[in-house]
Amino acid sequence: MKLNFFRKLDTVVISLFLYKYTSIHFLNSHNLISLLIYALVSLRLSQEILVLSCLQQWKYILPASERPNVVEHEKSTGAADNANLELPIVDFAELQGPNRSQVLNSLASACENYGFFQLVNHGIPYEIISNMVDVSKRFFEMPYSEREKYMSADINSPVRYGTSYNQRTDGVFCWRDFLKLVCQPLPDVLPHCPSSPNDFRTLAVSYAKEVKFLFLMLVDAILESLGLMNKKNTTREDEDDDDDDDDKDEEKEILKEFEDGSQLMILNCYPPCPQPDLTLGMPPHSDYGFLTLLLQDEVKGLQIQHQENWVTVEPIPGSFVVNVGDHLEIFSNGRYKSVLHRVLVNSMNYRISVASLHSLPFESTVQPCPKLISETNPRRYMDTNFASFLEYMKSRDSTKKNFLESRKLTS
Ligand code: OGA
Ligand code: NI
């Protein structure tokens, strides 16, 4: 550890600020002994302020091999922007029009090759979106005493405020605070939803409802892109076909299941970090669930793994970043990919994102769709459900796609 890391006055000032205004101050017992030694050495040097700074920051420093290599990357490519990725764009309005089949093809290729796309023209009023980002910001700006009320050791709690990724198991902490809100069934969960800021509930609920509707429309498109639905523009003759009627019933059933399905909203706050190259806002992970709809503000940070490189997703204001989750990879029997992603932090700006994770009801079993399995394309994943995922989360490192890997059948 380089000593000059702790010598920067701005580092100290920022960390004191963070100490006061964020919940990023949990001690990691793993590093406690090294921390104390460091603290004692610093005390001997009568640099008390350094002690605070070191206590604060030590637990966020990743081993060299896991650091984001931001600086090296910028140096080697000449400019940070070279690492930015223009994700495939899906125009939701076009999807409802005469070009639906072309848009479905690009949707399918995005899910196969990137696991991600940006959704524009989605029809959710701009006000609902900007209010959601704004009220999230105001939530994290509240005094710690207000935010702390929503902390819970129970990972099943419908409302849970916390820090890092999995604060009970993380060896090194992430530079992130979060608020998780279970949104299904809304009437049961609503009373637990934060009542401050005082417009939080109203804004979060109207946002959650809009995103859920959008998700259902996307599922419809995804099923069609997998060849599981009748084309929207069918002729009369097609509609008379008995097989098609059976298909329609099945589709309706799948869609109905998703209507009653799970929805988890995660509000993420990434404060400015004095040494962004030593830590991460979120470690590499894939998302549990069928689809995630992510709203990010204008500050960059999200990176996805694409062709073995980490590439930054360029924010498009007002759009959604949509990604395939583990359940869709399983459901599609591996055709659509649940891709690793992570979050970088920066030294200048707060970054806010709101992730909405959707899937089948918590008690449902997720399995490869029988229609997508054949002799030439045998089943690649075993059945799974939410309970087995929670068990996995409790027992192991939930990052790096391990859960999904554990569901793979080896032939
Ligand atoms: C997540 C996630 C990315 C971001 O919440 O699962 O990947 O940019 N968020 O905050
Ligand atoms: Ni994620």
C-alpha cells in the first residue's frame, strides 16, 4: 500500500464527508488487525486524521488483480472514450409498428451477442423517470439517522438499506450504498416503503408500475423473438389453425405468470471516490431474474463484459439499459446470455441508478422452455427457484456468475 495514498488532504476531507453523509462506514473484521496496526503507526506519527482516513478506506481497496485498471486502460487506448460501447438500440415505438419483425431480429441479436441493449422511445413519461432519479438522490442525501431506519439484517425484508454488495460476506467492500424495495405484491409492501422524503412513496410507486408494464411488453417481444409466439401480423388463415390456438393459450399463461411475478427495485448511490482505480461500485456479477431495466443518470459507470473486455456503457438520457438475467438465459436454454457487468466509480460525481429486476413469482420453478429443447439442442440447465438462489447467496460468493454456473448441466 502506497503511503502517499493517505497523505492527500483532499482524500481526508472527502472521506470525512463520506463518513458523515453515507453509510459506507462498516468495519470489515477481516482487515481489522491490519487496520489497527496501520492506525497505531499513524497515531505514533501524530497524524490522527490519517487514522480516520485509513480506517475509512482500507476496506474498499481491492487486491491488485481485481482493480478496474482504469488508468492503464486509458493510457493504452489513448483516450477513455475508446473504451465506450454503443450498445444495440431497441426502439420500443418501432416495435409496436409495421417494422416489428426487423426490430425483433435486432432484439434477438442483442440478447445473443451482448446480453444488453438500450431501450429508447419506451413511452414512460420523462417526468416519472426524472422524478425517480431525483427522489432517489434526495433519499441518499438525507441524514444517516433517517436512512439507517431501513437497515435490516434479514435479506428477505421487503425494504432494506445497506452498503457494499453483500455486506456480510464481502471481503472487500464496494463503494456503494443501496436501498432495495420488493415491489410485489404492492399493497402488502407499500406500508414498509420509506415515508421520507415525503414524496418518496408516491413517486416510487408510480415509477414501479410503469416499469412493470414496460417489462410485460418486453417479455411479449422476447417470447416472440424466441419463436414462441404467433406473429402479431397473422393472417385470418393462420388464426384458424388449431396449433396456433394452443400456442396462444400457452403464451397467455406465461404472460399471466409474469404479471404476478416478482419485481425488485434497487436504488444505487455511488458517492465520489478519492481513489476510483482501487475500488469498484459493484463487483462483476450477473443479475438474478428474467430481465433488468436499469435507469442511470448522466454519469458513466456501468461496464459490461464484451468479447473479453470491460467496456463502458454510454448513458442515453431518459432511456433504459435492459439486460438478460440468469432466468432468461436458463429459459432460453442458453440462447440469450446473462452477461457479467460491474460499476466503476469516479472522483468527481455522485452517480445514481435504479435497477428494476423482474421475474416469475418467487415460488415458481425456472426451467428451460420445453419448446426450445430438442435432440439437437438438449437441455443445458437444471431447474431452479428463488429459494435455491437465496441458499446460494448465503453460502457463497454470489458474484462472478457462480449461481448460474451452478445450474449448468455438464454433459
Ligand atoms: C445492479 C446493477 C448497475 C448500475 O443493480 O444489478 O448492475 O449501473 N447496477 O448501477
Ligand atoms: Ni446488475
